Amino acid sequence: MATGRYHWSRCAPPARFFVINASAALPWLMLLLVPALWKYLLPLALCMTFALVYIEVVKKMTVRAVCRRAAVFMVGRVRTTHNLLKELAR
């Protein structure tokens, strides 16, 4: 059985610009297309770039894994299976 990075589900890795995830390029692209908003877009672009470099290079996680970890942190690992509609009907 194939494991690790050679598993069949890893056949489409995320798009990257050098080391950084390509989603960090969106504010930089907007900065090039709408230069009048540079006061707002430049800090946004810098923050997104630094955050994605920290997530992917330092923490060695994907953006999707960070979102999953944040959801587990907010909701918790155990989810209830109670059906609220059935309980309200009683």
C-alpha cells in the first residue's frame, strides 16, 4: 500500500510560487491591478505572505490542515449526535 507523499490522493499538490502557496499572490496581484489602494493592499499582502510562509515552512502544515485544526479547536473533537428536532417534538 502506498503511503506518504506517493498516495493516489496527493496527485494534485497545491499551486506554489517558489515556496509559498499561490493564494498569497492574490493581494499582490490586486496591488498591481489597483495601485490606488496601495495603503490597504500592501499591508494585507505582506501579512498574508508572512502568515503563509510561517504556516507552510515553519509549521510544515497546509492551509487546509490549519483550517481543520482551528475548527477542531472551536468545536471540539467530539460532536454530539442528538437530533434537536426529535427532542423538540417530545
